[in-house]
Amino acid sequence: MPDGARDVPVNSSPAVAANAEGDEIEVLESTDVLPVAPEDQWKSLFDKYDPESSGFISTERFRDLLAAHGSELDPHKVEVLLALADSNADGKICYQDFVNLMSNKRSNSFRRAILQGGRQLKEAGALRDEVGLGLSQRLVRHVAYETLPREVDRKWYFDSYTCCPPPWLILAITVAEAAVFIYYGLLLDRWVLQVSSPSFLRSPLPYHPQLRAQAWRYISYAFMHAGIDHLGLNMAMQLLVGVPLEMVHGALRIGLIYVCGVLAGSLAVSITDMTAPVVGSSGGVYALVSAHLANVVMNWSGMKCQFKLFRMAMALVCMSVEFGRAVWLRFYPQAFPPCPNPSFVAHLGGVMVGLTLGVVVLQNYEQRLQEQSLFWIFFSVYFLFVLCAVFWNIFAYSLLDVRLPPTP
């Protein structure tokens, strides 16, 4: 222990008091000092190795700190801290970088260091080799290997995940879709090909070209489905893919991809299939699935999920079956002439969102979206698409003299 440790008051750090023996514990118990915040505790620990109060310590002293206190830290954090020490070319460790790691935060400088130091992590210390994990821990580890391509990120996620908040968004959307389907199943007395019921499009939820001025329909159509097969495939895909993605990336990012996919789907239909209505959550589901699959392909060597080739093939088969059903239904004999059946173009709009905006959102799970230049490029392109589609819906129908089906 360096000499600087003797200058720190006993009651200035709970860690010092907890590691001390004899009279020092009695001094802490005899005072009325409240426990200090964790960051103050780490600063006290860091200051013992930084007697000059420069805010930096050498990598040699940093290693001494880890050797002396490594048993008190999470082993994964120790490993990442060592990677940080190995990656710092200037031979110094900043206090703020140390705090960022201990408080599960990542600054830009720290993130760059981890990107370099992470390459030096030993595969022998992989997260998948750990034993004695509980059921919930094994689930979190499984999700980490399903969605993250780098071992350092998997360990970071495994250590910091608290299930607070839980993955509520995708579950809530799925429950809402199932509830709406059951409601209309009872109302229409039809569970297969609900779309063939004359009353189906009279709901306030589906997108219909005659009612395109009702802006909420560009989103609300996702809660209506053509039949139980349509609902079942969409629910299966969004639960199997969406819930793990939300556990890793959070509701904000996954919600962004999902809503952008849904909106792009209805707008794409309003441009390319101008006389058709739209129902189903396929735009949002396909945005999530295509973004995830593209992320797996781009990081193929780093992804350690089991049977990844087989599972990718099964995902593509399910998407193809669902898309093929939508194409068949579009050209099926019209349920209520002259209105055509719902369009399949929303699927393609969702795929385009997933392959562009979705890939960027999922690529660096710990990096803030506002710090990614590529995110702003794709988001600007998406915004321009939405803006052009709005003007198209306002002016193109009358200019092209499109003959729309009657209002349901």
C-alpha cells in the first residue's frame, strides 16, 4: 500500500473502514458521519494513488490499485480496467474514466480505450465459461450472446443489466395487438381472414386511402391484422427478436426502430400502392428483424449465438412465408369490390428502415445515438422521405386523378 494511504482520514471512506481492523472500526461506529456516496468512495481510493491530486495516475500505480483492491470489485470490471490500462498509450489513467466504469457510464475517451483494449481480452475468460449462475443470470448471458458481437460488451452488459425497467414495450405492443384481434374476432364472429368481413375496414384503426387525412391511421393500422395466421407470425417474430433486443438496447431505441418501420410501411403503400388499405404490424416487425439479421451478418465472426446459420435461415423462411401470404392476399378475389385487399408493400418499407436506420441504432449498443454521425445521416434521409410522402399524399392523388375505392 503506498504511503499516501496514511494521509486519508479513517472516516472519509467506508471502504477504508470496512477493510481496516481493530480501533479504526470503532472510530467509524462512534461517529455520526453518514455513508458517503459511491463516487466519493472511489475518489478516496483513487486519491491514495494520486498524492499530487493531478486527476491522473500512472498505469503502474493503476495496476497496484487493482492488485490491492481487485477482490472488492466485480471481476469483469477488473478485466475491462486492465484492458483500459493496456490501451492507454500515454501511460496515464484519468480519474473520470475510472468513475465512468465503476458507475456503468462510458465517456467518449473511455469508449475509445475500451475499443482498443477489448481486443486484448483473453477468450479463456469468456462469459460463457462461467458456472454457478442462476436462471435469470443464464437468461441475461444468453441474450448477451444473441445480440452483441464483442466479448467486452457482453461482459459489460451482463454486469450492468438490472431488469429495471423490464422489456415492457414489445410485450405491451404484443398484448395490445392480441387484444384488438380478439375484440374484432368476437365482434365480427370471424378469426380467419377477418379482412374479408364487410365491417373490417370500418374500424378507426386501419389505413385506408380515402381516410388518409386521419394521420393516426399511419400508425394505428399496426394493431389490426388480416387473420390469426397474420397475427401469429408477427407476434412470434417480434417476441423472439424484439424482447432480447429491448433487453440490451432499451425501449427507446427499439421503439424508435419499430415506429419508424410502421410509419415507413404505411407511407410506402400510400406512394406505390395508392388504392390499397393497410393492416398489420409487419412494417415494425420487419424493421426489427432485418436490423438484427443485418447486424449478425456484419459481425458474423464475433456473434457467438448457437446455430446462428440455422436460426438465420429459419428467420428468413418465416419472413418469406409471411410476405408470400401478404402478396397472395393482395391479389386474392376482392373482399368488398372495388376496394382491393390490404397491400404487402409495408413489409418492404420496414425492411428498408431496418437495413439503414435500424442497423446504425443496433451497431453500438453503448454509444449514444446523438454521438453517431451515421445515425444523423440516415435519420435525415428518413425525415426527408416522410416529408416527401406527406406532400405526395396531399397533392399527388388529385394531380394523378387516382380513382380511390369508396369509404368503407
